Amino acid sequence: MVSSRSTAKQAPVLWRFASGAAAFGVFVDAERCWVGNQRGDVYTVTHGGTVTGRFRLPDGVKCIVADDFWIYAGADDGKVYDLSGKVPRVAYEIAEDVDIYWLDIHDGVLGVSDRAGRITAIDHEDEFQWARTGYGQYAWMVRCDGEAVYHGTTTGVARYDAADGTPAWRADLRGEVLFGWQEAASVYAGTSDGAVHRLRKSDGATEAVYRCDATVFSCATAPGGRYVFAGDNHSSIYCFAADGTRLWKLGTGCGSAFSMQYLDDRLYIVTTDGTLACIDATEAAIGAAQAGTVPEPVDVKAAAGLAAVEPAVTLETASQIAVDAGGGVVVECVREGDRLRVRVVSEGYDSGWNVQFPKGVREAGARYVVEGVRPSAQDGFYRAYGDIRRLV
């Protein structure tokens, strides 16, 4: 994918952070922004533009997604890392020969799309649920909800039943699908023919088409699809009304947007040159930019001494006295046939439920202390969160 400089007027970039390599992964929540690049670096940045943390994964990061409390990064080594604690832990291990293009997760069930055009579903125990070959190659789109998985490839978008992968519908599109987004009732597919297509989740029918001037690398929406944003391969970003009316087009000034997300009148993009940029998407700022007036962007720098935290399978230890004094939930690893399961030992929980817990640190008979556990939305298992310590 090669980008060229946009001839559009410049967007009102408030601040920008150079991550050091082409960046595909971005996630933004109320607390911070995440950017992951092809060198394996993942940085956290405040909304005001202060770098607060850095992880170093073994391979390039293609995407960053959230599932309730949990933040996951999919990497080119075929693993998905949980970044919710102080240290990255392997949460899902796909396969070394699977080139992950994108992933999404809903209530602990992971959907993975890959270079070969496959779609694979993996449950909370990192165990295979189902897989489908798909209808094309280079699957850059996967979006999951409680009912279905939506998969975009070189030929279009298909819907599969979340439970068993049964195909529901297929929507053929002009051009290759290069990005996907979803709202409650619609999915959005950005394509190489210069458009974002809004498809109805129930049957795949086209609800609207948002026409850009070049190949669409990424797209996003304001809540409810009120606005639709797109980034093309000529370093331009667009905003459309829900009905498809183009409202504006502006240049990024920092490469083409591989991924984007909108939150609270700000559009966050990560780009081909590795920049995480925060764009003021208010009506006043956009109007001024269209008239040629933009703020001077603040160039955010990471502190020279900011250490990169790498994945590890070693754990800190904790005593029962410390647990009694400081809180936490105690879980135990037990052998069940040829598998290791984790169950809650602390009082007040269902001891028959398994706990979603990193496989790399499981040892039969060992007990661990976690910050807490939460029941899954569908019930039947718990999900551990926070840092993990071994109880000694």
C-alpha cells in the first residue's frame, strides 16, 4: 500500500505522536489512546497528548481491540496479547503460520481474519470453535457481535453465525474490502474502489454508499452512524452525513490513515508513516480548516527513559497475608483430563465455572491472585483481569 500526499486542505490536527513505524492498530477509550506499529511497539497516550506507557511485542501489531475491560493486540507472530495488566500476556495463540490481518472480540470469543481469507472463531479457553475458508483472500475485516461474525475479503462481506459459523448471507462488492466497522444494526466496509458501503446486518442489503476519491484504507463512525469517516490512500480523510452526503475532505499532513476511531468530537488516526494524530472534528474547527486556518500541531514525544515492557511468563508472588490485607481474588489451576483449567477459590463465586486465564502461566495445583474476576455476559465462565501474582 503506497500513499501520496493529499492536495486537500489540511485537517485541524491538535497533536501527533510519531510511533516509529507504520501503524495499523488504534484504540481509544475515555482514559487513553493506544497505538500499535509494525515494529511491535504499543504506546499509550492521554487525550491531551502525553505518552504514559510502552509495550514491546515480538512482532508487528496489526490491530488493537477492546472487550469490556480488556485490551487485546493481534501480532504478526500469530498470537493475541492481553495488555490489560502491567505485563503483556498471551491470551490467544492462533498459529505461527497464520498471518493475522484483523481481529475482533465479543465476550471472550475471538474472531480472526487472515491473509488467506479465512475466518476463525476461538473461545475464552483459547480453544478452536469453528473456521470457514471465506469467499476471497486478504481478509482485512472482521467484526463480532453477540449473534454473528462479519467477514470482509477481496470479494465482499459475509455474515456467519457466531455459535457455529453457519453462513447467513453474502454481499458482493466492487473492489477489495480493506477495513470494517460496525454499529448496532449495520456494518461498514471500506473498499479499494473508493467507497464505504453500509450494509444491514440482518440481510446484507446496501443501506448507503459513501463515495471517496481514492482507495479507502479505513473508516469509522460517530455513535449511531450519525457521521461516517473515511481515510484514503492519498492521505485524505472524509466526513459524510448518514445518508451519504459528503460534508468535508481534508489532508492529514502525516500519511494515509490505516485505522481510525472517533470519540467526543475528536477523530484519532494512525498512519502509514507511524503517526497517531488527534484531529479536532468539531464544526468550528473543520470550518476554519476549510477556510485555510488550522492550529499548529503539538509534536508529542515519549520520555527518553520510558522502558518498553515485554511479554513474560514469570509472575510476581504474593502471600495469603498480603492477599487478606490488600484484597484480590484467589484462583487455582486444576487438571481436567489433558487440559489445565482455572477455577475461583475465593468465597462468593461459582467454583464450577472456568476462568479465562493466560495459558502460558498455568501450572497444575498452583494458586494465583488476580485483581478481580467478572462473569461473562453470556454466563458460564469468569474473566480474570488486572495483574496476576502467584500465591506462595
